[in-house]
Amino acid sequence: MAGVLRKAFTLVELLVAIAIIAVLMGLLIPGVQMARESGRKVHCRCNLRTMALALQSYETAHRVFPAGYAANQAAPDADATTLDASPGTGWGLAIAAFLEEQRAAAAVRPTDPAWGVASPQAADVVAATLPVFLCASAAGPRDPFAVRRPDGSPHPSGARLGRSHYVANAGQADPWDESPPRRSWDGIANGPLYRNSRIRAAQISDGMSQTVFLGEHTSAVSEKAWAGVVPGAASHPGERVAALLGGVADAAAALVLVHSGPAEDEMRIIHPPNDPAAHADQMFSDHPGGAHVAFGDGSVRFVSELIHQPTWAAMSSINGGEVVAGDGGE
């Protein structure tokens, strides 16, 4: 009886098939990653737009935008180095009621310290992780962090704060780094949100649609909080910039605020989003190519990290009289 012939792959055919599958996967995976990143960017834009609209609602209710953070410098806990003091309420906690975060808004009274020492309930709230303050693309830790002094030692308050991947724009200068410290930052900070600011919409003469209010800051660059500032604390650099900065922390104001430059104490350098020499107090995103920012009119745009630097500085001030055209984001 004649033998039965059986068809089978040769070794060469098998290797060719594997190579074809590998090529197809190599073509498919970047497309999947791009689709996922596109979805993350949409989610990030939605977060910023929600916060920008909450800022507008706050302004409608109070006739001023919230302070970047509040400090009663007559309080006994005022920090001699920075003049920060309780309540320390940050812009994120101030707009909580307009973000449908009523529990957060109700847990901390306006005169209570924003780091939750008034009650266990308040401590739990300010340490909470609120999804609206988190970007899906942001690297680094996402869990609450224990507040530390500038030298890295634990802060005596024992405070823990929920992280934020979004920060407020204080303008071009960084008044929190001035020595000796100034009691008032009026006339120094030229952005919409800074310590004890009370900026009205009418004061933003550069135009609400041309003025940056909020933007991104990844946890891989430094610690950021949504609830507020603890006097005597600091914003410590993350693993991405720790080597660059030598582990040097920035002032507590940088827990909620950033600036664009130029600043006198930084040789008038301008820091666009994703600047490779980023400090703890500049905007930085993990979205490739730039960062999302929210403007005063509620619009959200993606600003390229290659933006014309004077344009970025112009968009960061409220009344500089600069003309912004053609490079203000997409």
C-alpha cells in the first residue's frame, strides 16, 4: 500500500510566517498606543475644562477668582521664611463645590487649616484622590503624600495631601523664592492666581481667551496638591528632576502654583511647557510634544513645548499688553 503524503510547513515557511506576524504587530502596536494616548488627552482636556468652568462659576458667585491659596499672615502658625500661614486653602479646594465635590467643600471651613488638622473627617478629605485632578498620562506616584519640610524631614503637622496633576498660573515671576519674603505679592505676581490674590475678570485686560489660568504638572517632576499649602512645607522634586536639581525642594507655594518666567532671580529665563530644565514650579506634561492649558474663557488648548517663548510668557500675564497671535496652541 502506497504511503499517504502529508502537507506541512517547512522551517523556512514557519519563520516567514512568524516574521510577517511580527511586522504586523509592529505596525499595530503604535496605532493602539496612539489611540490610547488620544483618549487620555481627551480625558485630560475634559478635566481642565471642568476646572476652568468651576473657576468661572466661582467668579460669578464671588465677583473675584479664588486665590491661588489663602494665607492669614497674622495667624500664629505663619512661617518666618515664606510668610505662608493658615488656612492655606488652595484654588482646588476653593472650587470644590463647583466641581460637585460637596463633601470636600463642606469638610473644611474657610478659617480651618486646609491640611485637615481641624477634624479626622477634614484630614481624610484633603488626603483624598479626586479623579478630576488626575491626568491618565501623568507618570509618577498617584497616591496621597506626606508633607515634608524643605530639608526632607517630616512636617510637624503630619499632614497628608491628595495629589494633583494640575496647577495654577501665578504669572511670570516666582515671588515665593524672594528673600527676604514679601507680605504681599501684588505687583510682583502678574498672573490670575497667586497667594491671597483677588483678581476680577475686568482686571484681565489681555483678554480671558489669551490668559493661561491652569495647566499640567506630572508627579514625576514634583509633588502637587489640590487642597492647598502647608506653611513651612515644600514641594519636593520627583525622580525625573531630582538628579537635575540635586534633590532641592521648592517653596510650599509650588504645591499649587507655577510660573512661566522671565523672573529676575532666574536670569530672566522663560520656561515653556516640558522645558528639559524644568523646576518644581513650572508646567510639565507627560503628553508627547506639549501640555494642555486652560484659559480664562474656559477653553482648553494643547500648547507645543516648542512654542515661541515670549508668546508663552505673554499668555501667562493678565495685563502685559502683549499681542498673542499664531502660536497660542491648538
